[in-house]
Amino acid sequence: MKLLVMIETLRRNLKTVVLGCYVVLTLVVVADVIRILFAHGHEVPAGEPVGAAEHAPGLWMSLYHIAESWPGFWAGFGLLGCLVLVLVSKSYGHAGVTKPEDYYDE
């Protein structure tokens, strides 16, 4: 079972794994900032397909463009979405879905 060996290696080096995740997240945010800084003024050539957000009407198009102009917005949005998902699932589990460990022994 090479998978078990890999999991144990990751557990032994947990601080390195966490540091690596922080480094990757930082690089993604920096790349997003660089992309935004150099993307201003870039226009889509005639005949090229345009993203779906370009065709969104009114308010939704404005909100999309505001979100795209904030560096790291989608990274933060994804993080917030994951946190909400974890909190909702934990509260759902504690609301009575999960049973005690000795449930079947009774």
C-alpha cells in the first residue's frame, strides 16, 4: 500500500506540507495581481469569442467587473465558500445526523 506510506510521510512532515500550501496560495494571489496589472487596456480582437460575463446584462455585469478588479477576489471567495460549507456541514452533523460511537452497542 504505497498510499498509506505517502499519507504517513505527509503526516510526519505536516509543517512542511502546510508551509508549502501557504507558498502555493501566495503564488496564486501574486499571479492574479500581476495578471490584473498587465491586463488593463487589453482588448479582445474582432471575431474572437468573448466570455459569458461580457454578455451579462446590467447589475450582474457591473458586479462581475468589480470582482475581477480586486486582486485575489476569487481566491478569497473560494476560501470563504469552503469555510461556509464546512461550518454548515458540521452544524448539520451535530444537529442529530451523527450518532454516538456506541450507538450500535446499545
